[in-house]
Amino acid sequence: MSLETLLRQAQRPLLIAHIAPDGDAIGSLLGLGWAMKELGRWPTLACADPVPESLQFLPGHDEIVSRRKGDEDVIVSLDSSDLLRLGSLYDQELFAALPVVNIDHHVTNVRFGSEQLIEPTAVSTSQIVYDLLRRLDWPVSPWSATCLLTGLITDTRSFRTSNTTAEALRTAVALIEAGAPLAEINGHLEHDIPMGVVTLWGRALSAARLQDGIVSVEVTRKLLRECGVSGGDASGLVSLVAGVRQAQIAVLFTEKPDGRVEVGLRSVPGVDVSGVALALGGGGHRQAAGCTLPGPLEAVRDTVLAHLAQMLAAAQPELRALGGSDSDA
Ligand code: 5GP
Ligand code: MN
């Protein structure tokens, strides 16, 4: 059965977004969920972790649950490159019993599931969902459009990432024409920094290090506690320091409450961080990837920086061919 037929027949699909959800995970979950609801289906919208406060303006966010209901007929995974990323919603027995549709744009997707719709060149999973809705001739309501456009905006950092295409911009126009309020979405996304995060940025940035083309920043549990913010709030830091002229790679280490360390990676075109993330048990895209490793932080720092330095040395010929600089530091 084709993926399209499977989705057309689904009455009670279980739609799942990845843990530590971002705008694309929640946006694609709700965007597809709205379309299905408008067709009279009964989707369960699920994510093992709570919706971040910054995304709680999206229509339908309060219907997202952290556990399944139990009568689903199809599973649809959104924006998740492996089953670990589904957290507690991954249930081996259930996943063996039901068709599993894997919709994603990570180049490191391990192709789990019985049906795959994986497009690494798509700027976001919400872009893939939008194309799917059009192909199925399903409705794109203002609510669905709002959620999908939010996914597109957040994953492209407002259409600034190097993978942004004319198609992504055309999709944005179509979503605005379908009723997505661009200014309102940007207002929610941009005007949302808790004051404690500004303090945290200041303290973390003042200790940023640059060595051999790699800029790194660390956020310890102690710093999070002192600033009164959560680890998720710190995630924007890596994109900030990725703009450092002398750096080809930016890395953010964040200590989680359980002592594990989240590693966020960014790189310039010509340097691919997805391979290092995958080798360390994570995944992502060429220019933005990540993984989570057991602590302590010092050991994680040493391991990750060693992997990155080795990869960066091997990437120098390609960087030179692209006109990048390796002697700026
Ligand atoms: P961020 O640094 O924004 O948290 O993540 C950048 C990219 O890497 C995202 O596409 C995200 O899905 C991916 N990523 C981050 N952490 C992990 C991880 O622990 N496992 C996997 N598979 N991907 C990750
Ligand atoms: Mn995404």
C-alpha cells in the first residue's frame, strides 16, 4: 500500500513529534493534525516532552498529549531521525503491530518504519508535510498554515540557513496566503526571551572559547540554576556563536538535570557536522546537528572537540575549494 493510501485510510492515527521538541517538530505535528481533524479523522497528537512555552501560541498546542490513547490504526513519526528521539512514546510491540510512517528531513535518518518520506534537501519537516497535503488534496486551513509556517521559520532561522531555497520561500508565500499570520508568528517567536536567559547568555558568552576554528560555549547545571532557566532556553546560544568569523564550527554543551550532556553543533557550508553527531549516537543535518552523551561535562568536551578537530582537518580541502578560510583564527 502506498504511503498516500495508508494516510487516506487512517482513521485514528497516532502522530508523534520528537523529544525536546522545536518549532518544526510541533509545527509539522499540528499542521498535519489539523488537516486530519478537518477531514473528520481522530488523530492523537503526541510528544513525550512538553511543548515549550515559546510555542504555546500555536493553535491546538493544548491538545498535544504525552501518552497514546490506545486505539490507533497508523503511527506517523515527524521530524525524528531515529526511534530514540520518540522517547517514551516508542513502544516496540506497538511499532511492530501497526504501519509506521516516517516523515523527516534529517540526512542521518536511520529509515525506521514501514513507510518512509525522507527528504534531506527539504528545509523542514513542515515543508514535507505541506507538499504531502497538496499531493493528497487535503485542506490547508489558517490553523494548519500557521503551524507549518512556524516550522519553516524556526528551522531556517527565518530563511537564513544555507539550505534555504526558492521553494521554501514559495511555500512560505502559499502558507501566508492560506491564512498564516506572519507578523504575529514572528512576534511570538522573537519577543519571547525570559530575562534569566539574557543573564545566562551573558555569563556563558563571557566564557566562550575559540580554538583552531571551533568556538565552544558551556552551560552547566549550576549556571542554569543560578539564572533560573531550563536547558532548552539555552539552545539559541549555539546559533549566536556560529556567527563568529574565525570559527568554522560552533558547539554548545548543556548539562541536563540527570547529568547527561546535550551537544549542539553548527558549521559553515563545506564542513559537515552530521557525521560526528551520528558517530556519537545523535544525528541532524550537515550544518546543524546534535547528540546527547553521558557526563561529566569535561569528558564530553574532550571527546567531542577531538572528533570535531579531526573532521575539520579532513574538511580543509573542501573549505578551500569553497573559498572558505582556514587560517583566520
Ligand atoms: P539543536 O542544536 O538545534 O538542538 O539541534 C540541531 C539538529 O540536530 C536538529 O535537527 C536536531 O534534530 C538534531 N539533534 C540534536 N540533538 C540530537 C540528538 O540527541 N539525537 C539526534 N538524532 N538528533 C539530534
Ligand atoms: Mn526539523
